[in-house]
Amino acid sequence: MGRYFGTDGFRGKANEELTAQHAYEIGRFLGWYYGRNERARIVVGKDTRRSSYMLEYAISAGITASGADVYLLHVTTTPSVSYVARTDGFDCGVMISASHNPFYDNGIKLMNREGEKMDEATISLVEDYLDGHLEVDGVRWPELPLAAGAEIGSVVDHSAGRNRYMGYLISLGMYSFKGKKVALDCANGSAWSIAPHIFEALGAEVAVINNRPNGLNINDNAGSTHIGGLQKFVVENSMDVGFAYDGDADRCLAVDETGALVDGDKIMYLYSCYMKEREKLKNNTVVTTVMSNFGLYKALDQVGIGYAKTAVGDKYVYEHMVQHGDRIGGEQSGHIIFSRYARTGDGILTSLKVMEVMLAKKERLSKLVEPVTIYPQVLINVRVRDKRTAQEDPAVQAAVESVAQALGDNGRILVRESGTEPLVRVMVEAESEQRCQELAEQVAAVIRSQGHAI
């Protein structure tokens, strides 16, 4: 974790933890760093938060002041910025969004020319500049040179890039959606002006909720983090399927025709089975994080599909996929990466892939995910003085091993530290919530009794 940037960008309360000045300085660095040899071209997108406009203008001012050109996609999705950055030859991409957070938060996500999350070395240089001690190639840069005259950068409308991205997604539709009733929850965010058009172009009968952004209602009781509204809508309107996105549409959760939630684990299951049947599942592996449900692993075992487990964060999933050449990976939260088609999680792409399986198999979504039994999960957070010391305590480790043995093949325990807070997280999955609670509390009690808790 960096000084400002976490696993998913620089995020915080707008104009408190993440200010317009921060955005300007990040723009100054990007415009200068990528324009040292020739004028740089940087593509910028944003979500529907009120503060996104402020940060867009500020980062654009910084980029152009350093002599680079800004291409604005305007309100768009994070995966569209990734797509345009890699297909239109940009030096890097910027997405202004705090994803699933409330409207008063915002964030800045940086991508390289391949549409991937920017490497840690370059992020570290950005942070060095923000802290006033930038050094590049042995030269200290207390301040960066300002462009002047004809060298000042320009701002270009590039909404055509967003339209090309939409065309790309439509081109991936292998089947007509005609006759399918599809509900979309756009979270009053980036997907509102994109997803409905794509589904309509593919022939679906589309019903949309939470598609009236006003700058203050993004993710407000809407979208993938508040799935209840979509579940109710699907049932009441007899829809075949529903899809919910988050604020920047890089994640997607589904709802089957009965109103039941189909989370990221179930989506990975149904699509990896589909790929295996067609001999497209490279390495016969699904890449998950350690937080995927035990039920997913049991279901994959039943069909002979292997799996890898990474640290929490789609960044780590993608890195593993690149290193090993895997084709599908993701998180329970709905960040699903299809490496053949995208370099990041893409909620709209994910919903199209779910539709593809339903149509190819001529089957209801509830039936396709029926083999996955999601185990109850209990998570207890224990605030501690030192995360590592608490986890390495022999008594704590013995308690964890005792629970693991008690669960056997019918559950699992995971103890890990928070990446951002002084917390040790004790997670247990078992066949009943009561059993989860009892076993998780056993370990948490040992952490407390050993004197680690604050």
C-alpha cells in the first residue's frame, strides 16, 4: 500500500482527503513524466459524482500545464478507459471514481498504456512528487517545468472513444437477446448511459432502475452493494435476469429469475464450466481471492476445475492471471476479469458473458448456478496493537489449527490482517451460521486473552 494510492487508486473524501490540488499535481506529474520525449496523450474518464467534474478539470489543468494533451471521455466506466487507453495508443489513462463508495468520496485510478493498473514504481514517483521530493534518473525535481506558448497542452473531446468501447461490447454478443427480459440497476453511476443501449442493441427487452444520476445519488441504496431493490424488481416484473453494477461499472452482480443473488463466485463457476466444456479454460484454472466462498471450491472440485487463491483485490487476481496465462478470475464482490477481452474487471462485459451462457445452454440462470452452495460466513474483526505479533502468537496459531481440524472438509477458517486498519480478521465458513459464530469467536477470544486486543 502506498502513501496515497491503495490497491484501487487514490481514494478519500472529496476536497478533504483527496483535493483538487492533489488532482492538479497528479496531472502535472503525468503530463511531464510521459511527455519527456514527445508530447504525451492522456485519456480521462469520470463517474457521475458531483466532485468528479472538479477533479476532472483540475487534473486536466495539470496535464495541459505540463505540455500534454487530454482526451476526455466524460462520464464513462472504468473498463472503457482501460479499453480506450490500450486501443487508441494513449500514454496512460485516468479514471475519476470512488467505485462503490458514497457520493462524498472520490478517487483517481491510474492505468498504463496497456489499460492495466499502473505499476507500483510509477505510482511511487507520483507520490514522491506529491510529497515534494521527486527524483527521476538521478535528478531531483522540487518543481516541474511549466509549458509555455504553443507547448501548452490541449483538451480534446473524445466521446468517440466511449462509443467505440460500446461497439466493442456489442460485437462480443454471440447470440441475440431477443425475447429475454433483462433488468439493469445502474447505481446512478457510469453505466446509466452505456449498459441499456448495449442490451437494447442486442435485442433484449430492457427495464432499467437507478439511472437518474444527480451527482449525489450514486450508489445510494442502489447498485451492486444494495442488491435488494433489483431482487424485488426482477420478481415483481417477471424478468428473466437482472444485473447490478457499481458506481464505475467495473463490477457486476446478477439476480436470477427467482430473485436470488448470483454473486461473483457463482458467476465464475458458471462461466468456467462453460469454458471447460468448450475446451477454452486455459490451465483448467479459475483465479480467486482468499475471500471466495468455500462452496465455490467444493463445486469446482466436483467438476474437476482447479483454482488459485490470491490476496484480496482484483489487482492481485490480474497479476496472477498474467503471470500464468489464466483466462478467468475475480472476486466474490463481482470484479470478474476475462483476460481474453479486457485488462480489468468489467461489469457490463460480465453481464454479457452471463447472458451468453444462458443462451448457449438454453437454461435459466438459477439452474446454471444450482451446484454452488454458498456456505454461511462470519467475520469478526479484532482491533489489535500489532497485527503480525497477534497472528504469529503460538496460542493463536494453535486455536486456528484446532478450528481447522474441527471443520475438516466441511468448512474453513481464514485469519488475515487488514491492509488499512489495525485489525486482525477472523473469518469462518461452515454449514450453519451458528457454527461459524462459535468457531470464529473461539479464535477471537484467544487473541483477546493473549493481550493483543486494544
